[in-house]
Amino acid sequence: MSTLIRDVVYAPEYGFRGEGDLFLPEEPVGAPVVLVIHGGGWQAMDRFRFGRVCEWLATAGHAVFNINYRLTGDAPWPACGDDCLRAARFLLTAGHEAMAVLDRSRLAVLGGSAGGHLALMTGLRLPPEQVAGIVSLAGPTDLAVLSFLRGPGRFKHLFGSDVVPEEVLREASPVSQVTGDAPPLLCVHSTNDKLVPPEQSELIATSYRGHGRPCAIHSFAGEGETHGIWRPPRPAVPELMAHIEERIQAFLAACFN
């Protein structure tokens, strides 16, 4: 049985977008911590979309901080990335009193779609000794070659301009953040995904291999031509496919071992 603490404020100046929900497992003392980041193309949705995922993680013994962040309608990149880093530091330093009993020596970061990109950027930019592992569910990894960003107005939507220098794209891409001490990574990607093609996970896996770091890709033939990660039917607050939960659970167990 998990406990839910709603509306934990990590960035008060941003109102709703500076809040998160804290899910505590039945035995919170010494529980490992996971930061969860929702998707929505950097411009939509909120933390409630991942509520079932957080409930499942808490039932499995993790403490989970499920966050909002500023969308691109509020501020362009790097605002959302900065917010996720701030939320991670808030969790690591027990910004809420209920976090004090948790094992905050290291955290894992998990996100889906645009949240997968943000999970990667967060986990790769924190000090490596503070990150147990990263889980990217169909997350973009190289914005310079991501086809859907090339549509009319897409660059402007994310970066505030239709003209984005290559160095800005590079710095906003997780593939450019991989180093020789990068945290372990699990990428989950449907081979049928045409929104964020599976090549995006393969690109960062190649970068990880080049640095001698552990990275696994959980590939599957998902339903439809988007991410295919949710169990049918797909309510507003969906659940991950069972095989994805099993793979994530095994990965996190190894990370926190």
C-alpha cells in the first residue's frame, strides 16, 4: 500500500508547473528514489498522465517524485530541462520533510517521449555519482536528426526561434552529454514508432558503447505508429505494457543493488 502526498512544491514561482506528487512505498525508510517526467512534446500534458506508472513503482518499493515542469508555451528550452534538474536536486536534498527518510544517495530518472528526452538530459547532467540509472521510454536523443522537429514552427515551439544554431541543437541533445562515467541506461522503444523512430535509441546506445558505458534497448513491436507503450484500453491515466514493467523493474533492481 503506497502513500500519496499531493502538490509538493519544488519551484514556487511557477505555480502548478513547479509542483510534483510524492509517492511513498509501504516501507519508506531507506527506499530508493525515482524522478518521473511526463511527456507531451514539451508543450502539453502534466504529471497526472504518469500516475499509474508511479503507483506501480511505489508498490514495487520505490519512492517516486512525479513532476510538472514549464512547458514551451511558458518558456522555451532550456526552461523545461532546468526545471527537471531543479526537481532532481530538490529530491536529492530532501526538499520536503517526507523525503528525509529515503535513500537519497542516488536517484533513478524515468520519462516517456519528450519526458524521455528530459530524463536523459537530467540524468546525464547531474553528477554521475548521484544517478543510479536512467529509463527512456521512446525519448528523443539527437534533436538535429529528429524528423518531426523539422515541421513548420517546430523549432520555434521548442527553442523560441525557427533558426537554431547547430551548437544549440547539440547541447540540447542527450547524445552530446554522454561521457565515460554516464549512468546505466535502459531505452524502451517500439520498432513501429514513427513519431520518435527507434533509431533515436540506437544513436545514444552507440554513443554509450563508444564510451564503454552500459546501455540496453528493450525493443518490441508496439501497436500503432506512435510509442505503443500503453496497455489497452488507453484511459487518460494509462498503465505500461506488462513486459515493459518487467524490464524496467529488473533494470532498477540492478541499478540500486
